[in-house]
Amino acid sequence: GHYIKLVLDEVFGKDNFKNQIVVSKSNRIKTKGKKFLSWHDTIFLYSKASSGAFFNHITKSRGKEEWRQMDNDGEQWSIIPHKILHLHSPKNIKYDDNGNPISRAKIICGKEFLPPNGRRFPSQETIFELESKKAIKLNSNKNPTMLKPDEIPLTDDWTDISSYSSITNYPTENSEELLERVILSTTEVGDIVLDFFAGSGTTAAVAEKLGRRWIVCDIGKLSFYTMQKRILTI
């Protein structure tokens, strides 16, 4: 992997390197052998230039409902909206230089809550918005929690999906889910996608489905037949 990156640095330019992305090789666990299993492959992301390159931060669904505590690092005092001033305890109120009442406390689910020292809650406006979406609740300890967003930005760890598949039974066939992430994150509709080692034609198939133009190359006769059949059945 290190040697391959050195070669790619020479081809694309070291300053144009963006990410080393980890993908799973297989979901079949094997226990034989005298060494740790080789469980991942690597995708290297380079841009044409070190700045100004197109990139789309794609997301994935969390897949299940998760809640977290509402407080974050950093103490903060905020002006109290007049309509909820009566819900705040005088002991938690100060006044700024303009005479506005300020507090670290927030009104959550109709009650006043004070975050731990050195911590802060979201703004009162955000809290009301989350409550309207039923994204705030009190846990079993009567402490406020908030629903985590369903959409999670992708990182450089793509081991949550399979990088290979067997739709065509072609050796080294990459999965459509993997190529979808590659294409969605680095191109826009109508862009040209180029694959010099097309193999089973996954790149072409996914590019076609996503509204991209594509050019694919290979020297294997099996690859030609596999790609042609695959594209004609999309």
C-alpha cells in the first residue's frame, strides 16, 4: 500500500492527495493460516489540483434511532427570550451591560435545566425547533437528551459495506454500493467517469444509473462480454 501511494504521488502529485479510504475485502471469516487475515483494501483519493476540486460530502443513514446527552463543551451565557423569562429561576439569571437578562440555563420540555459547569446547551431557538420535531425527551434519570441526526457524513472508513460482489461472477468484481459512493462524492450529473480497468463493468453500470457519462477500458475478452451484457440489461 505504501509503495502504491508513492507511485500515485509521482503520477498525480503529492499535494493532490486527499484521502486513504479503507474498504472491506470480504465478509467471509476464515481462521486458517499463520498470520492475521488480510481484511481490507485501500482506495486512494487524489484531486486534479490541490484546491478548487469538486467534492460532495455524501451521507449514510444511521439505521436506528439513537439519543445523546444535550450538553457540549464550552460554557455560554445567552439572552433569555422575554416570553419564557418567568420560567427561569432568579438564581440562574445575570444581566449584561445592556441590562438584558442572561442565563446558562435553558427551558427544555417546559422546565429549567442548567448544564454542568463548563458545558452548554444548544440555543433556546434550536431547543424549541427540536421539540417541535419530537427530537428531545427526558431519559430515565430525567435528564434531557436529543435525537441524533439520521444522516451521518461518511468518513474514510467504508468497512460498513462490501467492496466486492458476485452479480456477474467476474473475478475481482467491485460492488455497486462501493462505486456509487465513489461516483456520488466526486462527480456531478453529466460528468464523465473514466475507468481504465473496467473488469465486470461496475463503474459503467453505476455511472449510467446515476446519470453520468462514462468511458471504460479493458483488454480481457471476458470483460468485454461481461460489460456488454451488463450494460444492455440496465
